[in-house]
Amino acid sequence: MLSSWTEKQPAPNRSSRQVTQPPGPFSRLLPRRSVWPTAIISILLLAAPAAAQLTSPLKQEPAAEASESESRRKEAKTVPMADIGVESERAKRRIKESLLGLQPSPEEAEAITLIPQLRDRVERQLERSSVTRETSASVLSLDRLQTEWTELDGQLKAIQQGLRDRGEKIEQHVETIRKIRTLWTHTRTDAIQLEVDSDVIRQIDEVLEAAASATTEANERQAKVLSLQSDVASLTEVTTEDEVAIAEARNRAMGEVLQRDSPPIWSGGFWQGIDGDTIGAKLRHQETRDTEMLTQYWAKNKQTVVVYLILTGVLILTLVGARKRIDTLLSSDPSMASVRAMFDRPIALSLLISFFCSLWIFREVAITLEPIFGAATLIPAVLVLRQVVDRPIFPLLSVGMSVFFIHQIHELLVQTDVLARLIFLGQMSIMVVFTGLTLRPARMAAIPLAVASSPTFRIIGRGLQLVFIVSVICLIAEMIGFRALAALLGSALMMGIFFAIVLYGAVRVFDGLIAFLLRIRPLNTLALVRRNRELLRRRAHATLIFFAWLGLIRAMIRRLEVWDDLVIWWQRTLQAELPFPEVTLTVGNLISALVVFTIALLASRFLQFILAEEVFDRSEIERGRPYAISTLLHYVFLIVGFVLAVAALGFDANRATLLTGAFGVGIGFGLQTIVNNFISGIILLTERPVQVGDTVVLGEVSGEVQRIGIRSSTVRTWQGAEVIVPNANLISEEVTNWTKSDRRRRLEIPVGVAYGSNPKTVIAALTRAAIEIDGVLESPEPYVIFKDFGDSSLDFEVRAWTSDFDRFVRIRSKICLAIIDHLAEAGVEIPFPQRDLHLRDFPPGFSNSNQD
């Protein structure tokens, strides 16, 4: 009972410096200053409608009505006498609706039920807080107390908010009834002045009587809600005061981390204080607290817990039923051996997935009930990991699980100085001996090279070295009396071991599930998955590893009690202003802009990846259009990302206009070429006169278009050189595109034969030589023309078409070889150029002048 918590204290003597005995820790639940005003207000609210009922509306005099304020008269209106009958029934109906709205609500019923329970819980929590703070508890114990208070504060705030909303609704109903009462009071005054019939006065009085009765009930309901709000406010005040005391104790504990706070192990004071009754009471208290918290959480979140249990059962039945099918499906793939082994324990696998998710689903109580949730998650994680990790790692899992449970026992008995310190010394001794034996050179040399060279084992080796160093520090600190330092480092170490095992198990499980899902329907029906299965798995694995490390680091930082300081430092860093003139820009704005632009860039690449793998290959899209669509979408994402990034920088409209104007001036003077090339690139992508993969000739440059970028395009010549061509040149200059419409090309091979050869025989032989070559199109069919009579040969030309543009040089070479063979078979000679020279002897005396 709250009344038993208040202790009467003698009045303090102002002239004396003697400190009186302070009241008990629970007397704060009844602050005297807040009770009397609440009681007076409640009495007045209850007495007002009662006094109104003492004077019947039938006996009220017009003079009393005339004493009302002028403002109230202006506010009120009167009901026309002709509408009294209809309006009176409507008014009584509205009063009844307001009375229905004044009935006790679920919020009030919940508050009436929960406030006594919360009052008892606050009493026990105050006892625990007082004992914990007086025994110089560890920072972790104080944090757990703070967590419990935070959970209580959340419940009190929820109840207070519900009561506040309920009070506002009651106030609305009270205002409605007040307006009705005022309206009909003035109406009665006018009716009396007009000397209307007594039946009309009776109808008006019925409305006023109903309004008076409703006002009384509304005031009673409002007083009850106010009383409940006062009770909740009192509890909130108590929790706030104790939270302040816990924060002060925590600050003192953090300041004394590097100070000796306990006797060393070799002193006689170390062995004083062993009390079996204290240990038993602590265990019973922990059991009571956990049972109470679970019971309250079950009452409040029964539906969530039931759904969670049903889903867990469905998951277990699904994995047990699918075990054989999964084994058959993955048996042919050696790379999935670890995944098959993981599914050999379907129940443990299901529980690991379920309990790992429960850390987020039931996060409100997961921190307070850390031993329960920790054991529920750690045990299935170890069972699953034993199926997939190498045998040399088995002892690490067993020892890690053992020391975690020993640590939970230590935290349970942290207020029993001697026993808790002995347990902690034993725990750290186990860690030092085990890690020392594991890391000895002979042991490491005995591990197979395939296991020792794996990245996982190397990370485990570095982790064991860190565990060994921290364990030695904790052991020495506890022995010489630096208990706070040892507790802080030891708690962080245990949290790191717990999260390392659980997160490693979760990563292996989810990685296996992803690999399995990529091999079954519906994902395996996607071309995107079939072509990039290993790539997707590697990316998913890297993402899981990243978030696992992030969770591990965050958990250890929080346990080292520097998370809040780190958050404050980070917030100050984000709010720091960069030294730019005329512009207010913070580090947070800059980081936000970079993040927004990076997200836009990644989204663009992901969309391009999906379009390339799923859409373009399945659709009959004209050549070159997929690249144009992807590139234009990429530009759109970049522009949108840039605009959002500028918005994230926090520029106002005026500065944005100024920047736009400056950018326009820059374009007008110095960026003309860049903008010209950019617009030309957009024209190339939309009109597509030149496409990626086309063979073009631009001046002295001849080759294949490899890329069309924002400013320039890349042409790879036949010699292998990559020529960067501005986009404007491809638009403004003459460009020969050999492959714009299709990939066909006509081969023209001139052939000369000796005079005296039969032209018809030659044409037939050349035609056969062209037809029989692979890669030469049948339609249009190859043909030969007789072009001219040369100086030393009859000139023919073989013309043939090929659709293999990339191999036309080789096809032409094959045709030339075939021509030589067919002409030789036909006995046709291929001449070579020759000239006949006729030499004459000149008579004696014939001179050069005569020759001229």
C-alpha cells in the first residue's frame, strides 16, 4: 500500500545543523504538495453540479439570468419558440450521445488495472536501485537498472497519453453539454419574457435538467481521469528522480574505472562478506523479476507472442519436411556441401533463425532478460556451427558458450562481492589458459594448412590473440583490486564472444539459405539469377559480413560505455559548419548530399543490371536501343540524384537561384564546348545516327564505336588504338557508318586474266569460287562482271555479300584463294603486267640532235 510508504518525520530544526533521518525511499510516491491541490479541484468539480441541482430550473428568476456576463449573452443564441418541440428532442439526443461518450473507456480500465501493478513494480525497483547504488555496483548493473526504468517509463508514458487523449474527449463532451445548457438557459429566459405556454417551459426545463445531470456525470468522469493522471504523474516523478540518481552513480563509476575500488586478492578484506542468505535472496529476486516481466509482457503482447510461436512452429515443420528434398537437390553440387550439412539439424537451424529474429521482435525485454534470450540464441547457434565449421574450431564454440553462461551467473551475483569476484577470476583464468594453449606454436602447426590458410581461421586467430590480451588484463585488474575496470573490460569481452558466435552462425545460416533460394523456384526462373548466381551470392555474403561486423562493433562499443559519448561527438561533428564564405554548410549536409548521390548512382547501376539481364534479352529490341535506354536512364538518375543532393546541402531558393545564374554564366563563357558535347551525346542516344558497335569512318579514324559517353565517345581502330572523339564531331562532321542499318557488306574483288581466255569460262569459274565460301550470302547471290580490257589482261570483278561484317576480311581472303584454285582448274592464266621494248642501231654520225 502506498500509505505505508510515507513515514512521518519530525519537523527539522532550522537553527540546528543536525541532519534529520530522511524519509523512506518510497515516500516519494505520495508527494504531499501534489495531493492537496488535486483533492481540492476534485471536490470543487463534484460540488459545482450538485449545487446547480439544488435550485430547480423551474424556480430560477429572470434576475438571476440577467446577472450573467454580457459576453456569455453574445456568445449564446436562443431557440425559436416555434421549434422548441423539435429542437428539445434533438438537444436531449445530443446529450445522450455525449453521455455515451462519457462511459468508461478502455484507456481508463487499463490505467485502473495497471497503476497498482506498476506501483508495486516501482516499489521493488526502488529497493533494487537503492541496494545496487549503495553497494558500488558495476556500470553494467546500473545500465540494466536504467533499462528497466526506461521500460517502465515507456509504459507510464503510454498510459498518460491514453488518459490525456481521454481527458480531451471528455472536455469536448463537457463543452458540448455546456453549449446546450447555455443555449437553453437563454431560451428559457426569452420564453418567460414572452409569457409562452407552460408546456413549452416544461420542455425547456426537461432539456436543462438533462444537461445538468449530464454535467454532473461529466465532471465526475473528468475528476476520475484527473486522479488517474495524477497517480501516473507521481510514479513518473519517482522514476525520473531515481534515473537521475542512477545517472550520477554511473558517472561516478565511470570516473573511478582507473581507480582501485576493492581490496586485492591477497588481503584479508577480500574474504569478508560471504553470505549464503544474500545469494539465495538474489537468486529468488532475479527469478521473481524475470517471471514478473515475462508475465507482464505476455499480458500486453499476447497476440505478438502467439504469432511468433506459430511461425516458429511452421518454420520447424517446413525445414524438417524439406530436409530430404534439400539434400537431394544439393547433392550434385560439391560447393553446397556446407549448406547440406547445415540442414542436417533442421530444428536447431529453425530455432537459430527464430531466436535471432526474436532479438529484434522482442527488443523491449531482450536487454533486461539477457540471460534468457542469450541462451536461447547461443545454444542453437553452436549446434548449427558444429555442422559447418572445421573440427579445430569446435573447442572454441564450446568454451565460448561455457564462459558466456558463467558470465551470466557472475552478473546475477554481482552484489555478493567475494563470490562474484571468485567467479570472475575463474572465468578469466579459463579464458587465459584456453587461449594460451590454443595459440601455442605446436598447436597451430598441427592444424591442416587448408584450414589454417582460410580467411575465417585467420580472423579467428586474430580474435583469440585479442581475447588472450584482454583476459590477462581483466585477471590482473581483478586480482589487484581494480574491479570496475575488470568488470567493464570483461563484460565487453563476453559480449564480443557472444555476438561473434551468434552473428557468425547467423551469417552462415542466411548465406546458406540465400544459396539455396537461388537454386529453386521462383528465383531460378530468372535469367538474372541463372547467369549471375555466384555473383549474387558473393554480394549477399559481403552484405551479411558487413552488417555482422557493424553489429559486433556496435555491441562492444555500447558495452564499453562509450556509445553515448560517440553519438554526441558524431552529432557535434555533423553540426560543425564548414568555412565557406557566404554559405552556411555543415558536415552533416555534405555527408547527406554524398549519401543521396551515391544511392542514386547505385540505384541506376542496379536498374541497368536488371534491364540488361531480364528485359533486353527477352525483348526484340532494335540494336543500339538497349544501350541508349540504359544510358538515358543513367543520366536521369544522376540528374535527380544531383538535385536531391543539392537539396540535402540545405541551400534555400535564393541561393539556388544564384547558383543557377552563376552556372548559366559559366555555360555562356567557359562551358560552351562541354555543353555542346553533352547535348550532342543526348542526340546520339535519341536519334541514334551512330550506335555502340557500329563501324564508322570519321576523317582518318576508322574503327568500331565502343562507348557513347556524356562528353565524348570511344572508337577502337582496327589496329587496337582507342580514339576519343568529342560527341559534337559525330553530329557536325561527315561520318561514314558501315553498319547503321545492318551488318552486311559487299565484297569487291578485281581479277585479271590473260588475253585469249574464254570470258564465259572465267565468269563461271569466278562465280563458283565465290558461292562455295562459308559466310557468303546466297541472296543477293554472288555475280561476276566483265569490267574492261586492260593493258595486259581482261579485267573482271567478283561481287558477293556477307552478313558477318566482323569477318569480312577473312572471307575476302578465302574467296581470293578459291579464285586461284578455280582458275587453275579451268586452265586460265592470271597475267602480270609486261611491256615490250624494241632496240634499234643508229647509223654512224647520227647524233642526239638529229634524234630530236
